[in-house]
Amino acid sequence: MPIKQTSVFLLIQLICYFRLGTCGKVLVWPTEYSHWINIKMILDELLQRGHEVTVLTSSASVLIEPSNESSINFEIYSVPLGKDELQYIFQKWVTEWTYDFQKYSLWTYYSKMQKVFSEYSDIIESFCKTVVLNKSLMKKLKGSRFDVVLADAIGPCGELLAELLKIPLVYSLRFFPGYTYEKYSGGLPLPPSYVPVVLSELTDHMTFVERVKNMLQVLYFDFWFQVFNVKSWNQFYSDVLGRPTTVYEMMGKADIWLLRTYWDLEFPHPFLPNFDFVGGLHCKPAKSLPKEIEEFVQSSGEHGIVVFSLGSMIKNLTDEKANIVASALAQIPQKVVWRFDGKKPNTLGSNTRLYKWIPQNDLLGHPKTKAFIAHGGTNGIYEAIYHGIPIVGIPLFADQADNIHHMVAKGTAVRVDFKTLSTKNLLTALKTVINDPSYKENAMRLSRIHHDQPMKPLDRAIFWIEFVMRNKGAKHLRPALHDLTWFQYHSLDVIGFLLVCVAAVVFIITKCCLFCCHKTANMGKKKKKE
Ligand SMILES: *[C@@H]1O[C@H](CO)[C@@H](O)[C@H](O)[C@H]1NC(C)=O
Ligand SMILES: *[C@@H]1O[C@H](CO)[C@@H](O)[C@H](O)[C@H]1NC(C)=O
Ligand SMILES: *[C@@H]1O[C@H](CO)[C@@H](O)[C@H](O)[C@H]1NC(C)=O
């Protein structure tokens, strides 16, 4: 940091220390990999604005490196798992998901996914217990008088910490499979008639058959799939709080939900006042490239370059796949910057260079970049949207296929399946997005939409966190649906009551009519007799 910046920073810290200003203390419950990369952007900005940030980190954390972050406070709790073990578990999941799960039909695919989520749930639960059941650590956290908990909702615990420390809660969230917790904890209304459930690879314009498919998946996720092992979590939360509760209920206490998407990636759907969209908050204008890469990029001439990365979790490919990819890349006139940390493929062309790490955002923002070959992770998708770059999507796991499907629907991407990946497929896809101008036009249109917002996504995220700290929560935005039972929410009691009323009226009218008819008939008979 330059001296001037450092002194300003110190001044802010001093003001905060004596609580003269509006600086707050933020406690963070993070998640690994791209989730950490994303939330760290928020933390860096909070620090810039003079807030104090404390991150609860397990001793096994893969990507969170306390020694690399001088301004963040880390509260490291020891877990029996080693760093290598945790990394191995994550790698095992993504490798299986990428190479194995995709072979199966949808329902088997989901049941394989269920196993991963179940294992993940148990690990996070054990981490959460390590923190919450450690009396001295909890006492220390209470003593620190935090103003807010910022938690990645995909790993529960943040809501329990907020409840125990009696402070407000802000969630950062990409999605839950099937939108289950968005719907049942957050209360988000998502009608299956036009909101395709996340992971379904459907769009908002569905045919009858697609709506049936969507409905079946909604039912599957609502009643069968378990994102977390809720029985175990519910027991744990109830024990700690000393009253019966559920993880659904606890998550429903969040003051603000910051969703890491926006209408550029999402299809329009209803949302609630305590939900906001912060997709792309990590995107920045491109900085200049390291000299060696810049020279390589410039050497591409008028053809430009293609950027290729499969994200923070997949650094290499099997030899077979790598050779297929490399021989497709060798046949295009563009130069290719490929982030790859594996054995050099035999078919690698002279136009392709391998890098263990690439400045992805700066490359995507480079005027010579023509296309992005991506796995479809949300962070990468947003960098492509931000810079208006067409995508060739090779989805591997999690929400990636669904993200790519959205981009295909919006006309900025061509999808190539990893399972059936061939040199010809990849080459055709690349030529299409590079040579058909509609892809670039659509990408630029999305980019304009993304930039044309009253507030930048990062500023919006910070605004809500600061808002919650200033106002001790955001209860005024909390819809009353949280106080209703499910049958009240759907007005089943009212409908039932009205039906009973109608039935009663019909019954009374019928009885009256019958009575009258009977009387008239009797009178008729009497008259006849007379
Ligand atoms: C921490 O910093 C070192 C040196 O800059 C770097 O090599 C390493 O990759 C960083 N670790 C993480 C997890 O970011
Ligand atoms: C509990 O937390 C304290 C303070 O962070 C730590 O020193 C101690 O080792 C922890 N105890 C256990 C059993 O993990
Ligand atoms: C990628 O590299 C790791 C570490 O070298 C290795 O264990 C793994 O098998 C490789 N993955 C593939 C798909 O080749």
C-alpha cells in the first residue's frame, strides 16, 4: 500500500476503534473455492470502508490462507481433518461429478448428487459443532460484540451463530438445489409454470411437456432431495438453543439475502424486498497483462485470442480429453491462452500456450479476446457478461450446465457436452461463436444491461451489510409469510371456510326451495280435495 493510503486506512481504523464513526464489526462464515473468491471481494471492500472483518476458518481450509491476508482477522478453529484431506474430498467430488455422474439419466444423476451433498452436510455440521460447542470460543465471539454475521448460506451455521450472538444475519448465496431453501426459508415465490427450477436446464418459456418436467423436478427437490441432512441439523440446533427448531426456520431469520445473480443471467421471476441481486460483484475493468502474455496476445494479429479455463477446481484433464481439446484448438486461426496444470497434450498446436494460472478477468477484458471456453461457473460467466465475450460452454458439475443453458437461451453461448466431447464438436462451436456476429452482439447487449444499473453490484452488497449494521437488522423488509403455516400461506383455511359458507348457503336455499315446493304441492292437493 502506498504511504498515503496506509495512513488513511490507519485513521479509519482509529476512528473505528473508538467507535466514533459508523464502522462495524463483521463476522464471516465462509465456504471454499469460488465461493470464497466471491465473498472475499465483499470483505476487501468492507475493510476499505473501515469495517473490521473476522473470518471463522477451519484449520483444514483449502483456499483461505490467513497468512496471505493481513487486514482480515482470522479465528481459526481446529478440526480433525487435514488440509490435504479436505482438498482430496472436494477434488474427488468434482472429478466424479465431471467424469462419472454425467453418464447417467437425470434421476440417477440427482441421486449421485444427493450423496455428495450428504457428505458435504456432515463435514459442515462437524465444523459448526467445533465452533458452537466450544464454550471459550463462543465466549470470545460474544465478547467481540459483532454487528452482523455474513454467511455463505450453502454451508449452514451462520444462522445459528447470529442467533446465539443475537445479531443480524446477511446471506450470500448462489443457489440451493431445487431452490428449496430460497422458497421454504426465504419465502421466495417461484411458480413452476414459468420459473424453471435451478439445475433443470429449462428456460422460462416452457412447452407443456417441459412444464411437466419442471413440476416433477420441483416435487422431487421439495419432497425427496435433501440439500442438508436436516434430521441431524435440526437435532443439533434444537439442542444448542434448548427449544425445538429446524434449520429451515433458523435460515428463515436472515435479514437480507444477497443472491449472486442478476437479470442478465436469470430469467425474470418474483422476488421479495429482503432479497437483492449482486451477481458480478467481483468483476472489474481489465488491468494490463503481464508482459509475456501481452506479447503473446498481440502476436495473434487481427484474429485475436481465445481464453480457456475450467475454473478454480478443475486444473487438468485426462490425457484423452486434453488431446481432443488441444487438437481442436490447434485448428483455429486465433491464439489460445489455456489455463492448464497437467501433462502437456501431444496434439497441442503452436497457437496454444498453457499457463498454470491466468489473469482471467484481464484477459477477458482485452480488446483482442474473441471467445471464452468455460465450464460455466458463475464467477467466470459473470466476467464474460461484464466484458461482453461469447462463450463456448463445457459444463462439468454443479450449476454449470444450467448457467450455460441460460447463456445459450440468451444467444451468447454454444454448449458442448463434456461426455461426448469431440474435436469436431468443439471446433464447430468455436467457429460458430467467433464467426457468427449474433453471439458477439448478444454478449454486448447483456454486457450493457449488466453495466446499466443504478448501483454497482458490489456497492449494493456493501449497502445492505452496512444498512443492517446501522439499523440492527432489516425486520421491516421481512414478509409476514414467516408467521403463517403452509395452509394459511396458501389460504387453504380461507378457501375451506368460504367453501363451507357456499355449501351452507346452497344447502339452506335447497332446503327452503324443497320446503316451499312441498308446501305449494300440499296446498294444491288441499285445494283439489276441496
Ligand atoms: C499465498 O501467497 C503466496 C505468495 O504470494 C502464494 O504463492 C499462494 O498461492 C497464496 N496462497 C493462497 C491460498 O492464496
Ligand atoms: C476452543 O477455542 C479456544 C479459543 O479459540 C481454543 O484455544 C481451544 O483449543 C478450543 N478448544 C477445543 C476443544 O477445540
Ligand atoms: C490431475 O492432477 C492430479 C494431481 O497431479 C491427479 O491426481 C489427477 O488424477 C489428475 N486428474 C486427471 C483427470 O488426470
